[in-house]
Amino acid sequence: MTDLVIRPTQFPVATVTINILGSGLLGIATGLLAPTALLFQVASGFLGGFSTFSTFTNDFIKLIDHKPITAMSYLALSATLGVVSAFVGYTLVA
């Protein structure tokens, strides 16, 4: 069971993957549902729970203490790919 715990020196691939997927789905939802009330329910409800900003922050804090270069790479990769994923999702359906 201890093998499943994220070590502070491991790159959190699962969190990055979920957050990028969530960003893409948010872009799709925005393209399909804007400006309806359903967009806010989908965005803040389902996708807010699906993506994991609190986990992202926790992973970043763990990494910054042990591997600052990895932490900064994680931050840059997450932000960049999140925005790109949202843009691609939006342009696919808009």
C-alpha cells in the first residue's frame, strides 16, 4: 500500500493528467454551453470536483522542498498545458 503514496520527489503525472483533461473539458463545456446557467453548474460542480487544484498545490509544496527544478517544471507545465487544453477544447466545438 505504501507504493501508492506519492513521494515528494516524484513528478505527479496523475494530477497533471487530470487537470489538463479537466481544462480541456471546461473548454468544450464553455464552447457548447456558454452563456447558459448550465455552464456554471458543469464548470463549478462536476469539473471543479474532477480537476484537483488543491492536490496540485499540495504536490507543488512537497516538490519545492525537495526538488525545486521539478516543482517549477510542474508549475509551468500544468499552467501552460491547462490553458492550451482549454483553448483546444473550446475551438473544437465553437
